[in-house]
Amino acid sequence: MRLLLADDHHLVREALCFYLRQTADNVDIEEAASLDEALALGEKGRFDVIVLYLRMPGMNGVAGVG
């Protein structure tokens, strides 16, 4: 499973990645610290799951995804 984890808080990303890698089998996690990074990673390939923090810099809630 390919997962994109986008959050501007490093500790949140670190904790979630640690937990997921310990509990999930065969998970490939890409991390992004901003909306721009998440969009750039999204252009490079497909993800099965995207976890996106809606209050990151550059985001305007759900409107930032559209």
C-alpha cells in the first residue's frame, strides 16, 4: 500500500509513520510538510491512501484540495 502523509507538524508525521510502519504490513509512506510538497508527490505517482491535514499553510480547508 502506498500512503501519502501530509502535515506541517514534524512530530505528528513522525509518530504516525512510526505507528503505521510497526502495525501495517507492506506499507510505503511518503511524507510532505506542505500542500506544495503533497501536490508534487501526487504528480509523481498514485497513492492508495492520502492523509492530508486541512489546516496546513497554503491550505484553505477542503478548498485547498480542489
